[in-house]
Amino acid sequence: MPRPRTSETAERIRTATLELIAVKGVHQVSLREIAERVGITKPALYYHFGSREELVRSLVQPLIDDVEAALAPFGPGVAARELLGAYFDATYRHRDITAMIMRDPSVLAMVDLAAAVAGWRQRIVTLLVGDEPTLAQLTRAQMAIGGLGDCTVVMPGVPAAALREAVLDAATDTLRLA
């Protein structure tokens, strides 16, 4: 059997890491355990990822890149449903990462994801309710965004299209924009 290419091995490492973290949490999974799951040596794992943090960052970075790209085209005057739909689509594609973070919030600090998430939320809130929202507007916007993110994880059996519509209906109702 031919040896997997480097990118294939790195992807197998990421997949095994996500599976193990889902069961045990990020700090309870050893790099040796990941290497064994993949069928490589620990030094081979270090060839691909120099540290646990680098490995976890490689899991999270596609989410960061995708959300940044999804939000980039939007500016003032955007339709709330369109903005929230783009955010839903990006976060839904990476719901396994969101689930990992919900199970082990220490991941946020490990890869400084908290700053990125806070930035996204602030940008979305500003686009939805402006620079000087009332407390009620701010509260509804935060609830809409948070609920949207939660639904991508806590309803895994719901088909994506149906979930997207229900989430966007609920978010716009929460914003009182329906």
C-alpha cells in the first residue's frame, strides 16, 4: 500500500484529534494517543504539528478564515437575514469545531479564538443595530447571534436547509425584523 501524502497524513491527524477531543476534552488527549490513533509515531506527528496548540489552531483556523470571508462583503444597510444567513452558513460548516469549543471552552484561550469571536459578534451587532443601539436592541442582537450559533451544534439531526430557515426566522423574530 502506498504511503499517504503529507497533506493526507495531516488531515488524518486533525480528524483523529477532533474525534478524541470530542470524547475526552483537549487537555485530556495526549499527542501520543493521537499518533497511535493515526498509526504514526509521535515524532511523525511533531513533523506535521510542532505542538498541541499548533494542532488545535489548525483545527480552528478554517472556521476563522471562513467566518472572516463570509462577513467581509457586508457593510451598513445590509439585510439582517442575508448577513445572519452568511454567518449561519460559515458556522454550520464548522459545527464540529463549535461543538469542541462548547465541550471544552479552554480551547478559546489556547488559540486566542475568543478575540476573533468577540470581533465577529461586535461587527454583526453593529451591522444589525447600528453604533448606538438601545439596551433592548443590543440584547436582541446578542441573543439572535448566540442562538444561531448554538443551533448549529445542538440540533445535529435536523437537515441543514430546514435548520437554516428555522434559525433565520427565529433570529429575525428576535430582532423584531420579521
